[in-house]
Amino acid sequence: MLPVAILAGGLATRLRPITQTIPKTLIEVAGKPFVAHQLKYLRQQGVTSVTLCIGYLGEMIQEFVGDGSHWGLKVSYSPDGPVLLGTGGALKQALPTLGDRFFVLYGDSYLPINYANVQKAFIDSNQLGLMTVLKNKNQWDRSNVTFELGKLIEYNKEVINPGMHYIDYGLGALQATVLSHYPEGEPFDLSKVYNELSRQQQLSGYEVFDRFYEIGSIQGIADTQTYLLQQTAKDSL
């Protein structure tokens, strides 16, 4: 299974004051820090190698997760350093730990999805990137993807058009070469990378039909907790 980069370096200002003393990924959800749920699920999906891209209060994440052996994983760390690098800059800085191809996942997302199927779709596509997409119709957030007849036409977080009924589900896959022309050590956003790939027709789409869960808002935390508690109850039957 491809290695996974988890982007967990943001300031999480929407969740203040909770995130004044802990990073978002350590918020307790269903009895455990959120990252513990993420790592457990990644291992269940066959992932063995994870890089945590850390920034704000990142040392707390490192202290809790350690080397990842508790979850049967090998976990590496890529700190932003003195300047917060944004999602794209952080990913570029982490490339030495990721290899030629990798998954990328946001640090506040819990995604019930089959990673092996996504990996196969990415490799079979022969494209530089893949984005998982969900037919959103502006339900959870503003739709930002045009996806028609199984083909991703455009991803654009900034300029929304009426044909956009899908949203970035939260799991991507990339070839490392796509980041080669971006500046080293400077902030930029992953959304810019995805947008450029879509305009070059080098971003394939993989449609997902189950909703995503996220802890970027108080409502998101509540929904995620309900889902995870339901899953725990099912597992105990």
C-alpha cells in the first residue's frame, strides 16, 4: 500500500478556544484523540507507512503518536519549521519520506473508504494525481468539482461554476513529480496543485458514495463522534 501523508499543521482557528492549547488532531472524539482513530483505520486498510506533516503545537502530536508502533505503523514527521507552509508547502517538505507516489489525507478527516480500490484506480489512470469526489450539491460545504461521466473536468476552490455538484472528499493520491516546480520552504496550498492538475487534465476522479466525517467544526465533531461510537458498537457485537 502507498504511504500516507497526513496534513496536520494548521492553526485550526475556527475551533478556538479548544485549539489554543492542543492541535486539532488531538481533540478527543469518542474517547480518544482523533488521530488515534485515523491511524487505526489506516492500518486496517493495509497502510504501513505514515508521515505526519506538523506545524502548530506539532510536538504534542509527536509525543502522543511516537513511532506509530502502537498502531502497527511506521510514523515519520515533517515539521513546518519557523514558517507555516500551508498544505502544499508542507507536503513538498515531506517528500523525502514519501517516495514517488503517495496518498494525502487531511488531519481533520475520517474517511470510510477502501484504500486499495483508490490506489488501483490511481495507478490504472496513468495520471499525475487522483481526487476522491462526492456528489455534495452544497450539502456539507460549497461544491467545487465538475465531474461528469466518470471524468473529473475541473477542481476549483476559488471560482465556483453552476456545473459543480461534487466536492473533494478528502483523500488524494499524487506522484511526487507534481510538486517539483513549486518553491521550497514557501507556503502554498494543495488546492492550487489540484486545480493546476485538473486544468492539465492530469487529475483523475474517483467517485465515493458514503459521506465524509471531519472535525473542523463543532457540528463536525459531533457527527464524527456519533459515527465512531456506532462503529465501535458494531465491532463489539
